[in-house]
Amino acid sequence: MPVAHAVASGMNGLRAAGDLVARLEMARGMKLAEAKDYVAQRLGTSVADLADPLVMHEVRGELRLGRVFETETTYPDDPSPQEAKRNIAALLGLQIDGVGR
Amino acid sequence: MERRFITRLGDGSAVALTRGEIRAELEDGTQAAAARAKLPPLELDELEHLLDIFASAARFSAVDIGDEVVLSFDGTGTPQQGSRVNALLQYEQCLAADTCELYHIDYSYKAVKTVVGAEQQAMKEAQERVTIPVHYGAQPDLGRYSAPDGPCGNWAELLPQMRIDEAREAQEAAVELAVEDMVYVATAMWEAGADGIDFDTAGAGGDADFLATLLAVERLRAAHPGMGIMVGMSGELVLGTHGQLEYRGTRLAGLRPAGQLEVVQQAGATVFGPAVNVNTSRTVAWNIARALTFMKPCMAVARIPVHANVGMGVGGVPMNAFAPVDAISRCSRACVDVLRLDGL
């Protein structure tokens, strides 16, 4: 079920910018278009790039926002989830209570 | 001989229909919802678009590039994935989820109340290991407060005995208890670091169940202005098991998705999830046309994101634990293309 939806219509979370857009929807009740615009503007990308895994993989790496990894592509210097979320909080102007516990 | 396309019934079984038969299913489905709820049916161009989606031999269907939406999940993880937090990590790394949800197998706020410390510990671990938002969710499940599981009278037994006043009193008492439990658990999980709280299948126990949810959301919003709160409904109609309950002057019994959204917004939630139940004897095409007709009015009044429920048995998706991807993907795409909503 989740795989089918993710492939059919999802922004694909950590593979792209889906989790960032999701945070704004949930935390601030932002509608999708507004949330996408906001995230794109903060990332310095276009809205179209937000669901592009190639673009977002590089952007997330540069901004240390956390990203997926596979056996062939490892990033031992990538941030921990806690550090990544601190960076996400600062980037999006959100308070993420799960950080720093 | 006219070409036939493999499509599905609401129980997931395959049937082969002609393009004309699929068109008839779509038209019948939207008219069924329109007549039942006095809503406008889907537009002709919307039905034609749905016909193109369903009268297709493709194994899979998807939205156009650029139309992707946020996918929020409830109850993420299965025992096959290892520990609960391992499962959340797999949703993040392998299943491309935008959010995930830590949950207890006894998916009820009343049940979680007794083990909330352990849930907080699990949330702490989850926040240390997972980057995507980790929500905490459970169900209001008002029935748990009725005898023999709870201290209140059993309105399911009282109503058939025509003991209406007693049944209403029992529900009102249950509402008070449920609100306390939901506020207690949600507060505890928020303090443990949850990125949001989900009230799943709100209204499953009728209008009293829905009222308890709204009152809990209202209190949580007042106490925690920054809390993300998602309210996911249980069906396209709030049943009047009490019949006289109101929220801020709105009678809850009989509310359809748009009306449900209005009161959920008033209470202070940040995401709303409409649910339309599947008729397992009808085709997925019929079911999705019906579901979209019920949900479409939400979009005109939504000030908060709308995440349609498209899981097992809702939103057109077959009522089957192993629903076929051809059906799921068509429903996923149909919801996004027609409703232009904020997520699923």
C-alpha cells in the first residue's frame, strides 16, 4: 500500500523534499501550494525541483538536511537525524520539539 | 468484440469491463453520492479524466510530474520490519514516506493511557533515529468507555431497548472521560518530542465520538499553539448515535465531509482527513467516483490541508489487506487529479 501511493503520487520524503513540505502542512496548517513555495524559496530551488530526487539529494547534502543512503553511496559525514532536524528547523523557521532531547 | 479492461471490485477481485461499462460505473457512482448527500455530481471533464485512468491496460497509474502531494501515514510499521522504530526508519529510507506515525498495537487513546511512559520512551528513540516527521496516533474509540470495557452504560445495548435518555447520558459521560484521556496522552507524546498528533477514525462511534475528538483538539490547541494536529475521519457520514450533540452550534449527527472539515477547522486542527467507505460489491471506479463526489466540497471550504484517506476500504481503495497496486495507484492519482488536495 505505502509503496504504491509513494510511487503514484508522493513527494518521496527524504529522497526529495517531501518531509519538509509535510512539516509545514502539519505544523502551520499550510496548504500544499503555499508550503511548496515556501520550501522552494528557503532552499533556493524551484518548486519543480522539490520532488526531483537528483536535485534534492545534492541540495540536502549541501545544507545538511539529512538524506537517504544506499550501499553504493555512503555518507559517513552526513548529519545525524538530530543535527539534520536542527538544520531543518532553522531553515524553515520551525520549532521541532524532538530535537536536542 | 469490444476491448475489455481489467479493473477491480471493492474487495480487490478482478473483473473485465468495456470502456462503456466503466463509464457507466463512474456515472453511477457519482450520481449515487450526489443523490444521497444532495451534492453536485462530478463534472463531465472530471468523469472523462477518470475514464481515461480506469479504461487503461496499464498496470500502474501516476500523477503528472510536478503534481506530487504529501503522503502522511497512520500506523506505520508491521512486525515483519523488526522493532517499531526500525519500521519507522524503513518507511523513511525505503518506502519514501513524507511522514510516519508511531503507534501502539492497541490503537486507542484509552489503552495507551496506561502505557504512556513506554510510548514516550519509544518516541524519544524514534526522534533520535528518524529525520522525517514522526507523529503519534491512536483512535478516540468512544466505545471503550462503555460497559464491560469501561465505566459508562452501554449505549449499543440501551438504544435497542428504547432507553434513549440513558443511552445519551452514557455517551455524554463517556465523552468527558475520553477527552481527558486524549488530552493526557497527546500532551505526554508532544512533550516526548512528537512532531504531531493524529486522531484517527474520529466519529467511528458516532456523533459523541466525534464531539470528544473536537473537544480534545480544542483543549490541545489552546494549551499548545504550535502542536500539529491531524483529525482523520472514519466515514462520509457522522452517525447520530446520540443525535442531539452540537459543537459550537453545529449539529454533528449527519455531517458529511465538508461539514466535518468545518468543525475540525474550528476546533483548531492543522490537517483534516476525509474518509469515504468502500462498497465491496461495486467496482473501484464506482467507489472512487462516489468518494470524490463526497470529498470535493471540502476543497472550497478548506483553510487547512486536506489529506484524503486512501487506505484499505476507504477512498476507493479495495477493502483487502493486500490491495492490488493497479487499484491503489488509480485511486491515488484520481484523488490528486480531481480534488487538487494537499495530501493523502
